[in-house]
Amino acid sequence: MSTELAITNPAAAMTIGEKQQYAELLAQASLLPKQYQRNPANVLLAMELGQSLSIPPIQAINEVHVIEGKPSASANLIGGLVRRAGHVLRIRVDREAMAATAQIIRNDDPDYTFEVTWTMDDAKRAGSTNKDNWKKYPIAMLKARAITEVAREACPEALMGISYTPDELGAVVDQDGNPVNVAANAAPMPRARTSKQREQANKPVAAKQQGSGRDWLAELDQCATSEDVRELYRACSAAGELTQEIADQMNSAGSILAANEKNQHTEEVVDGELVDANGEIKGDAA
């Protein structure tokens, strides 16, 4: 069976708008890993990482994980990248000795073999043996550590900067190396608001607090500007319902929108006159 990774990526031909629309649709799927559900920003990030690795979006979503802001990959994906680059990767397991050995022979240096062996003693020194995944799947974890360590040593250029597994970055993972407790760090991408939602957004904060029971994250999903996010943040805080998760997502969404606003056209219409970024009047607005 071939171990080659796909080298065509349909997302590479998409515009940023098409990618955003695709990410928003895909994020509605309940079968996605939890860090991507209702988080199109996370989906879009995975798509971009997948594009840099020349792999399809769905493969990136399933095998690339961002842990504390740092992208990581499954050992299977890292091994695939090594083989796609033309290097030989061999893995040997000794179940009696509880050890796993990974070897890489570079295609440009076939006379030398890079080799790394991981044992439970190594895992103990690394402080990993107290983790639940190491207790349940010690052989799988040893194989993963051996593969990624030898890959970093033998051919880091093949990994495109994604050279650690989620387990190595501190996440709790399953037998396949996929995180089981990754928090959804990115806030949902904003969608265009309806006229009714804009009218509601312009009401005084005190009026909006009446009734309580508001879905703050759902309202965040409708924010179109960074000022909308700041207003929602103040309302949530005043209502006494600002949790750490909500604050993080609002801050993330506000940063994304502020960056987008900064990158918009430097010309704007002010009181019917066209003004450039330096405040100079350029003529009557059409």
C-alpha cells in the first residue's frame, strides 16, 4: 500500500472569500474534531497549514492540531512527509523490551542511517508515563516519539516547521495521537448582520441586558466590526456573565476584525467628501 501523501490541494485555487465560505460551511459539521466545530477560523487556519504542506483541507483538519498557538502534527503525517520527500523511514517495535526504534535513510545520503530508540525509561525521564494515553497506549506513544525525533534529526526541511506531535506539546491524545482535550481557541468568523440585528446592536447596553439568558458566543458570531465586539464585551461583563472562554473568544474575534479593518482601503467617505489616509480631501464623493 502506498504511503504517498496527496500532492494536489483544491484549496490552493480558492480565493480568500471562497476559503472563508468553505470554512464556515465545514465548521457546521458535527463530525469534525471539537476544536473545529463552530469555529471556522480554526478550519481556515488548518486549510492554510494544509496548503503549506500540500495536503487537502480535510487531512489537515484531522492531522494538524494547534496546541497553545503552535501547530503540531500526528506522527503518521510526519512519517508521510518524510516518505513523500523520498527518504526511507523504517520502524521497529520490541514489545518485550517496551521499545520502539525509527530509522531514516536520506535519499541524498544513502550510506548513513539516522536512528532513534524510545523506551519507557526515556518516557519516564521525559515525565510522560503519568499521562493516561501513555498508560493505555505505550507502544503507540513510543513509536510516535521515535518517528518524530528521528525526523527532526534527519530531515527537518521535509516537515515544513511542523515537527512536534500534540503529545510532545503537552496535549492528552488518543491511540492515533489526536488530541482529546484541545480547547477551541479561535473565535467564529463574523457574518454579515441583518438590519434587525444592527438595530438591536444600536440599543443602549442597559436595554440589551434585560431578560438575561443571552447566547454571547452566538451574538459574537454576528459582530461585523471590532467596535461591535467591544460593545458586546462590555455588555457581557456588565451582566456578570463574562467567563474566561467568552473573554478569550471575544478578544480573538476583536483582534481579527481590527486587523481586517486596518487592511481595508485607506480612503473613506467623511461627510460627503473623499478623504485619504493622511486626511487630505481628494474631491467630492460620487
